[in-house]
Amino acid sequence: MRIHIHSAYSFHQLGQRGDQEDARWPDCPSANDRQRFFLVCDGVGGNARGEVASHAVCKAFAEALEKTPFDTDFSNEKFAQTLHHAYLALDKRANDDNKGMATTLTFVCFHGAGCTMAHIGDSRIYQIRPSEGIIYRSDDHSLVNSLVHNGVVSPEEGVDHPQQHVITRYMEAVDSEHYRHQATVMRTDNIQAGDYFLLCTDGVLNCVTDDQLLELLNDTTTSTADKMAALAQRCADSTDNNTAWLIAIDRVDGDSASFSSKEDDADAAPDSQPTKRMTYPRKGTTDIDPQPENKKSSWIKRIFS
């Protein structure tokens, strides 16, 4: 299967923050059909430490995937190896000046078997089909989302909850004695001409609801570039840094390679962003462990010995 990108546009805005801790790949305002993968990361830590983490992860993914043949299947194993490489890059950048740095991750990759979408934290991924609505929306890894899913607070109470920005998964530099947070991965071959894929940080989500996003992308009289410009304008004064990639699909050629999709969540509770937006099921998602098997085994041994 060959997924042809019609156009891809991005914005990368400071908002009301003094430092820019978001990062993206590619780091440019637009991309062509040759670009097969996209990232958006939101740094955590303040005082520019988050900037170090988010840029390190984007750069590490770009390095690891530079010579990858995307005309074949991009497997979960390949993603796990790439994620592990990014964690090692974070470890190498860790020092006393940026101790405690971390970042969220969103990753979208188009390949011979369809599309792989992966995330860690509360930056989000959408697949939107204007004729049908939201096909997929990633579940944020956040404290308030867990509270909503466990019935502790209602979705309405979660919107303005004082801990709404506390995330439960993130990428951080750790020593070998610590366990790394997993990524939730969604693989799909349900892709059609006219679909949009959006990766964005929570600075964008502070400014636009799902309904507003659908209204914007459903406008058949507006080009993708103008739609992205309108979204950027709406987010320009966000209280947070705000970064996004919007990818429009032109056409899909050929049959997909077959693969099985099953729900396999390693963490106890699903955690989807508690907002006024709908909650979408996690069907087809898998939690990917970035630990090599030998390190994973030693971690289990330490916990249960």
C-alpha cells in the first residue's frame, strides 16, 4: 500500500510563554510526499530544560529512521527500537543543568502496511475524515483522565480541574535502575483520500475543541494551508507553547499488508483527556515497551525479588 500525502503544514508558536519548549520534526512549516514520519514533542521541566528533551527526542528519531524503507511495514519492533534509541539520546544529554528534563511524544508514520501512530503524555494525535468525523483520537496519559475513567470526577469536572496538566507518562532521562514509560501505539490501514492527521501539543488543545476542529476541517471551500493558518491564528495567544502538524492524504494505492490489531494495555487504567470532547475507544492500540529484554528482565527481578 502506498499512502500519498497531498500536503503537510505546521506551526510552532511561543504563545504566552517566555521559552519555547515544544519541538517538531521536520522542523519546518511544510513538507512534501517524501516525508514519511512526523513528530511533535512538548518539553517538561522549565528553564529551557524541556527544550533540551523535546529537541533531543526529535533529533534521535530522525537519525534512527533516516535510512528506513517505508515502502514496507514499519513494525512495532522497529518502533520499539527507535524509541529505545531516543531514550538513550535523552540519557546522554542529562547533566546537573537539565536534571529532571522530560518531554511528551507524538509520532505518526506512513508505511507499506498503513499508518503507525504513537504517543506518550498529553500531546495528541487525531485522524479525521471530514465526511465521518474523528476516526481516531489518542488517549492522553494524564492524571485527570485516569480520575475520569475511574469515575472519581466527571468529564465536565475534569475540564477545569486544578491538576488537569499533570501527566502520568513522559519521556525522561533516567539511569539504568529505572523503568522507562511506554508508548501507546495504534496501527491502522483504514486510510482514505481526504483524511487528515493532526499531531499537536496541549497548547493547541487549550484553544480548540473537537467540534471546532471538525468544523474547520470540514470546510470544503478552504485549502489545507488556509485551514492550518486559521488554526495557528486561533492558537497564537495560547497560554502555552503550541505546535502542530496537519497532514492531508491525497490518495491510497494498493492493498494493505495484513496485520493484527488488538488491545493490550500494560497500565492498569486507560487515561483519555477529560474535556468536553467525546472519549474514543482504544481498540487496536498496544503499549510498546522501549526496554531491551535483558534490561526489562532485570527490572522485573528487582521489583519481585
